[in-house]
Amino acid sequence: MNNIILRKSFVTLSSLAAIAILNSGGSVNAQTTPPETAIPNNQEISTNTPSNQIAQSDIGVATTTRGGSSYLGVGYNIGVSGASSDLADGNITVISKVGFSSSLSTRPSAIIGDNTTILVPITYDFSFQNLAGPLSEPLPIAPYLGIGAAFKTGNKSETAFLVTGGVDFPLSKKLTATAAVNAGFFGQTDVGVLFGVGYNFSGF
């Protein structure tokens, strides 16, 4: 009888021990499970563009226009009519073009002679589209029109209204050929045709 009671007690204790071991293993596994990483609610991704960014201007000194680069060179003026200034005579000429935007530039020049005449026009540059179609590249020939002032130096210095029109043609990456007709409205209207070649340069 005592043996039966001891056996039942042993079986009961063994069962309780097994249950206790299983429960302890489950709690260990539950404790070793890594907690989920939480992202603080107060963290936000900034997508705002800095307010101190300044848009770059399209205007600059010696900007390349749609008619080509700025340049400095020499040429020759052929007088067509008039007699008030060297614009109406045949003379060596210093030529230049300084772009300010894609379409505007100034083209100062000095016609060297007895009454050296300085021309300072502001010009608008055009670009011709190739006849092959609207998606083709523009032709390299770049016409321009402008107005400004003509200054005659010497004993009888005088300032006159100036009208100019011409065309630029790039010879290479470094050289540009130009031809222009200039009309200065002095006491008489002086008209000259100018031909020249300039050395290209970029902005300062």
C-alpha cells in the first residue's frame, strides 16, 4: 500500500516538474524576443528648400548671346555717303561686342582717322531657324539691329543719333566675322559699311 502511494506521489511530482520546466522555457523565449524599434513621433523628414537660395540672373557682362560670343577685334570702315565724320571715310576700325543677355548686347567701335568717330549702339540679336524644320539647329548667321550714339572727336566734336544693322558669322570657336551698316545723323547723314574679325571671349 505504501509503495502504491509513493509511486503516485512520484508520478505527480514528475508531472509538476515537467510543467514547471515548460512554463519556464516559454517565459525565457518571451523575454528574449527583441522589442520593436519605435520611431519617435516628433521626428519629421525635412523637405523644405532653403529659403536663402537666390535665383541666378540671366544678365551678365560679356554673356554669350544667341547671336554668338562676345568679341574684340579690328576691321575696316568704307564710307558710303556724308562728310561730317570719319564714318563717311575709309578708315581702320576697332570693333567689339559685349553681350548682356541672350538677346541684348552693345557693340562699341572706334573709326580711327582725323576726326575719330566712336560708335556705341545697343543691339538686339536675332537667330535664323534652319529651313529644314522647326526642330533643327539655328543657322550660324546671326543678324542684329540697334540704335545708339555716334561721337565725333576733333576740333568740331559732335554727338549724333546712330542706327546700325549687321550680321555676325562664326569662323571658329575663337573667331567671329562681322559686317554692319552704320548711319550717324550729324549735320549730314554719314553712312559707312564696316567689315571686321573679332577674337571671342567669355564673361568677366
